[in-house]
Amino acid sequence: MLRTLHLRDFVIVDQAELHFDAGFTVFSGETGAGKSILIDALSLILGARSDARFVREGCKRTDISGLFKAPESLAQWLEEQSLESDQNELVLRRVIDQQGRSKAYINGIPATLAQLKELGEHLVDIHGQHAHQSLLQPSSQRALLDNQGGHNALVQEVQQHWQGWQAAKRQLTRALEQADKLNEERDRLEWQASELERLDLQENEWETLTTEHHRLAHAQSLLENANRALEALDDDEQGARHFLNTAAHQIEHMLRHDETVRSLYETLESARIAAAETVSDLNAYLDRIDLDPERLAQAEQRMSAIFELARKFRIEPENIPAFQADIEQKLQEASANADISHLQHDVEKHYQQYLKAAKALSKVRAKAAQTMSQQVTEAMQTLAMNGGRFEISLNVGSESAHGLETVEFLVSGHTGATPRPLAKVASGGELARISLALSVIASQAARVPTLIFDEVDSGVGGAVAEVVGQLLKSLGTQHQVLCVTHLPQVAAYGHHHYRVSKKVVQNTTKSKIELLATADRVDEVARMLGGLEITDTTIRHAKEMLAR
């Protein structure tokens, strides 16, 4: 539920803080006073697109914030987003600068517009003053039925299967149209794959081969250098091991008289051990290395074959394995695309998935259409359309992303008349009343705590307007209802009444929003009844209306 709304430098409002209670709250005022500004402000803190025009002229920014009581359905979402509040409160804030740039906050934490919109779906449902105009659009009629029926998840599933079916059909069509080209591509890939298979390059073979070739090509030099190193280490009289042994023997004698040289002795011992191990390793290396011209020739032949294939495909030898894997992947795709029977099977599979979901949607739509038709027909009887009838026709149409049928609203204005398409028979006033009936019926099932009606009573008056007021007041027992209205009959039924007015101060237009006490409500309802001239008669009439 909305508790407070704070505005600063918003359009023609310099500053306002509004407090809201449960029940039915009305907003009234002269045309242009800024009644719908409140709807705009709420829309902004619920994720609507920002615009520089919302900033009051001469100001740097506008600041809008709303305090809501968080419904239990949001508890888990708020916890997941780390936005929960100890007081079970939800503060939404929007700041917009002169360039139209905006910042959003939830409980003081920077937030995205997507987060605001997601919250808004759980907090507020707004019925705009032009809602009746959208009723003439087939897409709006279909969406209204699906929303009321509560099967939007199934609608989305149908759309997804439709997209999958269409994609499969496009792939099949492309394969049929480009069969020759696809076959040529597959032949080319198969030739490349066969060349690579013939080479049979093993994993890491190129790296191993180049290392071996380098060693074989320099085998003579390696042998000579290894022998020289061995001689330098292991010559009986001139080798490093001989001198290390001599030095160690001398220091060993020193140890008998001076223990402080032990570290020197241990260092020499480590060197003697290392020299001995190196000699052993060099001898083992000399045993392994060999002049093998035949093996060198084999290595060069294998490298030549690899070089030749790499040159043919214009790649580096080390990139052959990756190139081969890519060719194999493309060959699989080309084979699949060229497999007409497989593609036809895929099309049929996706079609059956779509058909199953679409038939399920048709079934629930039929049930929802029957219920909604009955509810709207009943509401019409109270809105000066006695004997009128509302029907939702589900006409078998071509298969589409929206299902197997088209949705059409039909209406008859009096008893005995055959219902006809809404756009052809409904007058402006009738359309407005039907729209209001649909809005109220949809709102009764709504799970959001706050419902807002922005001049949805446009086009009605007299006794009908009084019924509208009764409907909205009744709805206020189940939800918090806010309504912008110009009808005194509606305003009189409000539990709470705000008046919006404007005045010019120092060549600047400012809007004033005030909660009316009982006496002020009488004056406001009288103004709504009589216009500029308020008489004793209008005052008396206003008192009578408020007393009901």
C-alpha cells in the first residue's frame, strides 16, 4: 500500500508531501491544475522513462520518493536483492536532472529501472484515461483476456514454440533452396577432412618432431661437447673432480685442529657429489645419443609432409590440429543441413510442440472468455446499458505466435440485439463504460495492493457516474484505490479527497495539493457541480451527495 508521496520541483509542483490511507481516495481540480501529475510521478518511481520536461522550470533537478508498505509477496525478492527493510517498508526514489538523466534508489540503495519496474508489478496497477481507446485494438483485447485469465506463462510458451518452429522451417527452406551449394560445400569439407586423416597427425606430434629433428641434426656437435665436458670433470690429473678431491683432503686435515672450517668442508663435499653425479649423467647421455642419419631422414620426410599440407591449407603446422577440429565441426553442420529428412523431422517436432501448447491455450482462453463475458455483461446492467450483452468471440484463425484463434470483443447495447464488434457499434460513452467495467473486473482479481484510475470515468455522467463511484468505493474495501476524476458523483463516494489547484506567483505557475476536510469537500463538490458559479442550490446538492 502507498503511504506517502513526496514531490520536489516536479513540473509545476515546488514541494508536496501527500499521505495516503486505505480505502478510496479521489483527486479533483480544474482542468490543467495538475491532477494527472500525480500519476506521472508514481509512474516514474515505478520505472517509467525519464524526461527533462518533468523538472520544474528554473530548477536543477526533480526529486520524487514514495513510501510503500511492502507486501509479503516481495519479501523473498527483496532479500535476494539485499533490499529488505526492518520496518517492512519500501522507499522508492527517482532523481531527474535538466538533461533528463535519472538515478533510482530502493531503500536508499542505487537501483536499476528494471528493478523498479519489477517492484511496480507487485505494488501498483494503473488504469489510464485512454484505456478505452486501446480496447478497439485486437492485440489489446487479446492481452486483456490473457491477463484476466492468468495464463500469461502459457502465452509465452506458445510464443517460444512458435519461434522454434519458424526457425526450423527457415533452415529447411534454406537447405532446399541451396541444396547444390550445400552439397558442394560438404564435398569440399570432406576432401579437406580426408587429406587431414591421411596425414594422421598425432597429438603434440609436431612439437615432438621438431625437438627430435633439432637434436638429430646437431648430434655430432652434442657428442663433442659432452665428451669435452666429461674430460674437464673426470680427467685423472687435470679434471675438476681431481682438484675437488685434493681440496677436500686438505680441509679434512684442518678439521683436526679447527672445527670452524667444517662448513667449508661440507660445501666441498656437496660439490664433489654434484660433480660425480654430473659425470654419471654425462656418461648416460653419451650412451643415448647417437649419430642416426636414417632417423634424421625420416624426421625430415615427416616434417616435409606436414609442411606441405600446412601450405596447402594456408596455415601454420602447429595450427593443423585446431584446423582439423574446425573442419570436422563444419562437416557435421553441413551434413545436418543437407539432411533434408532430418530437417523435415525437426520441423514436425517443433510444430507438434507448438500445437500442443496452442491447444492448451485455446482451452483456457475459452473458459476465461465465458467467465469474463458474464462478468462484463452483469456490470453493464448497472452502467445504464440495461439489456446489453458483452461477448468474447474466439475465432479460428491462422496459426500465429499468439495461438490458434483471434480474440474479438462483441457488444450489444440493448435487449434482443445481436452482439457485434466493439469498434463498430459502441459509442464513445458506451465504450468508456465498458472499459470501466473491464478495469474494475480486472482489478478485483488483481493481487497488487494499490489501484489507480486516471479519469477512466471520462464519457459518463448522471446516474451512471454515481454507479461508477459506488463501484470504485466498493473496490476500495479490497484494495487501496486512487482515482483522478472530474465527476462530482464519483468524488462524493471517496473516503478521502484531495484537491489540486494552481496559482501564479511572481509569473510562475505553481500547483497546490491539499487534503480536504468535510467543509472544504462540500465546496469542492459544489464547484464540480456548478463550475465557476457556486450557488446555495449547488451547496445543498453537494451536501446531499456527501451525506449518502
